[in-house]
Amino acid sequence: MRSLKTAFITSTLTAALLIPNAAYAKEATQLHVEFNQVNIKVNDKDFIGNNILYDGTTYVPIRDVAAMLGLAVNYYDKTETAYIGQIGAGEFAADNHDIDSWDVMTPATPSNAPVREKSDATINVYMNQVTVKVHGMQLKANTFLYEGTTFVPIRAASESIDVPVKYDEATGTAYIGKTSHTFPTVVEQPKAQPKSGMYAVPAEGDMAGWQLLKGHPYEGKANIYFMTKGSVQQVKMEPILQEDLDQVVQWVDSNGNKRTNTVGQLYELFAGLSNQYTTEILVNTFGDLYINWFASSTIDAFSVVDQYLKETGQIPDPTSNVTLKPDSKIVPVEQDNLNKGAGVGTFFHAVDKFGTYKGQYQDKDDPYYTARIIDGRLVVPPLLSEGWIGLDVLAKIYNADVAVENQDIIFKAKPSAGKQQEYFHLTLPSDWGTKDGSTTKDGIKIKNFTYGLTDEWVDADGLEAAGVYVINYPNSDPATGELQSVHRFYTEDKSHKRTTLYEIVLPNATYKENETYTLSGIRLKRTSGNNYSYNTADLISHNIIGSQTKVRPYFNIQDLKKAGILKEYTPK
């Protein structure tokens, strides 16, 4: 039987852009939330009911929101839309009698649901299942359906009709509407000046109440917001992508069909489909567009905020367990500015050929490394933390376009920077892709990273990642009538039309686990139950899959410094 993952492979790249959002509404989303952590007062009166705190936002049942604001609430099940207050002009046709019985004047009554105790919980919800409109205007905020009740962000709903919302952090109380409460004056204590140059300013708009971090290494690539409440730290990261979201992009799907979508539509596709089965397909199909989205979407904002809070003394540095005695000797260790060790906590301080400091980078800034880690792959590219740098990180350091001409890799200024001057180029030897340890014309050592279908054997999941499906079904031998099994390999287009590529016939016999059999010219072995793996080379030779192995070069950082492409970093 075909795996459920099939929907996310070949046909997904086209179908996902055509299916309306409602098609995904049936899938539950798991959220870690806090129940009733926020006290709510409406016009100085206590609100009795449930609220859910998620990701810094307080959500309240829609009926309770309407009751707080003194507005009616009605629900139109045909469009799954809830209306708070008045109905917008032209919302319904004059001959639509479905709403004749609606009362848009009488304020809703509270839900009076049993109030839960304060607690943390992981719950299953349906995000944005219901559209919410307040006085005819659609609420521009997330909502979710939980146990049959629609929860709405109280701040967004209130402020949409100019009802003020204020929050007293000291008491954990939200004040809606008029209040005589005196809010404490916050006296800012002088903070230590961070060595990194980072600083925080109050966020505005939808992120009001948060702090916006400035001067961090990813400025221009992402907005990083944080909020601290006692020892609890909340962080949000908002990628800043340079591409025009309305720009039209033409791409070719796995069936060779040309497709056209906007960049914004493709970003939505990436967000929904980027996983261990699709990462390499998306890289191969969309190239830099996907790689840039992926790099911006995987920034470790928590580590950046953590560094800032430590530098400003808002959270303590971990204490050392090392005790120095009077006769202890301190031996300085000569190190490059790139520390050895796990890539997560290791920074490479980049200085370009002009002596300009270009920020700090980690292993995870290489999108190929990050993709392999997320996919749970054992083989990763050569690591930045071990002295090797890839084309993507080099291009980030110089903010450069990369062009390949024959054996030359040329790093040029982006067109927006004016004339496309060449920063530098690297000339690869003719055998670099097949020979590890070769060097460029300038003597820079190269390490190869091979990716794609590199394993000797591939199972059904691996085939799906390559856009090919396999189905096993019983059949009768037309000559003898004996039962046999057929393994059919096929592709599928967006209309679910299947094209058969090849068939393997397995006569009725006992196939031992992990023993190799050759049938119909393909080596295969049974791994467990009715699951089989197939020899990759045989599949390629029979044109069932293409040779999808690719190679990327990684360069030795010390050699790049010797060649003058990078310079040593000197701490100040």
C-alpha cells in the first residue's frame, strides 16, 4: 500500500500550491500552552473564565471575547466564519435568508465553562479553522479550535475596535477597557555594555510588549524578539528575506512540466514541506531560493538572545567548577579564532580580504549541514568548526553572487551594489569531484561532500524522496496460475496519473531477511515483513531513477587566509 508520505513528494511540489488552506485544516497541531496564567479585568471587573497563554499571546473563547466587548456573536457554518458585532455591508447576498434569525445587537453571554486550574499542558488544536470578523473586518491574527471552542487573541480582538489593553507584568494581569489601576513606573537600571554591540529596543505593532534585539550577527537577515518574565525567556525569530514576494518564478517539476508561482507562494510551500524526505528535492529544484529561505529560517535566535542577556547581566554566566590553587600554572594555548568542538557553540569570526569584520558563523550557517542534521543523516559536510568552509558561507561573508565558468568559481558583488566587480575566484582542478584532498590553482586544499542517493541500497521511502514510488501487489502467473508478487515502480503527475517505469516479478517462494536475490535484473533483499530494499546501481542502470549524486567543494580556511581571501580576526 502506498505510504502517506507520498502526498509530500512528487505531486506535492505542484499540488500543495493548488490546494486551499482549508484542505490542511483537518490536521491537528500540537501546542505547549499555559492555562489561566493571566488574570483578566474588563473595565476593572474580574473576568471569570478560561484563557490560554501560547507564545506570549493570551487567547480567550470567542463567546467570552464578545461578552467582554459587549458585542453579539454569530457563526456561519457554510464558510466557517464567526462574526463579532455588526455584519459588514455586502457580506451576504440580499436573497440569502440563512442569517434572517441572527441577532447582531444583543451582547453575547459568557460561556460559563468550568474554570481549569493554572497548569502547563500540551494540547491538540486546529489552527485558523475558523475565520473571525469583528464589525465586518477580518481579524489579522491566529485563532485555534480547541475541544470545539474557538479561541481568539484578546489583544487583537480588543484593539481592532479601539478598546485599550494594558498589561501589568508585576501582577500578571491584563486590563481591558477603562481602568483606575495605577501601573508601576519602571525605572531602567543601567546595564552593562555588551561586548558584541547588541542592544534592545521596545518592539512595536503586533510585537508590542516584546524587546527587539539590534546589532546581532543576523541583522538584516532576521528580526529577533524576546521577552523575559522572571527566569522564563521567550524568543521569536522573524526571517527577513530579500526577495520580492510578488516576483514570479518559473520552475520545472519532477515530471518535466514548467510551473509558475510567486516567491511568496513558494515560501509557503517550503514552510509546509521542508522535511527529511523533501530537503534535497527542494534544493535541487529551487536552488538558492530554497537555500536562502532555509538559512534564514534556521537561525538559532535563542543562542543570540542568551548571549545578549548574559553580556548585560540579566542572566548569570555559568559558574566555573575549576579551583585555582596558589601553585597552579596557567598555560596559554595558541588557537586560531575558530575553536574546535561541537558546531553549535563554536563561532568562526570572519574577516574578508579588505580587513572588514563580517560577523560570526557556525556550522549551522551552512544550509547543507543544517539540512542533513534535521534529516537525521549520519554523513554531514566538512565542518566550519573543523576548519572547512563551503561556497554558501563564503558567499554570505562577501554578500556575493557565485558564478561557475568551466573550472572557475567566481565570487562577484551583487548587482544592487553597483558594477559587478569580482571579489576573487577559485580555480578547481579537473579531477576535484572524484579525488578528495586535491588543491586549487592557488594551493587551497579541497574536501568533497557527496550527497544524493549515495547509499548502496534504497527502500521505498528513499525512492519517494527521489520522486519514484513502488507498490507491491499479488498476482497470478498467466502461464501456471501460481500466486506471485509484483513490485511496480512508477511516477505520478499532479492529476495522479501513474506512469509505470519497471516491474519486478517475485515467484511464490520464501525470501529470507537480508539475503540478496536478483529478479528481473534488479538485486533486492527483504528487510522485514513485506518491506524490501533495492540496489541503487541496478535501479540507475534500468533507468528507474536517475543518478542523483552531486558533489560540493569545501575549502581549507587556513589556506584561504594564506591566499589573502580571508584574514585573521583580532579580538578588540
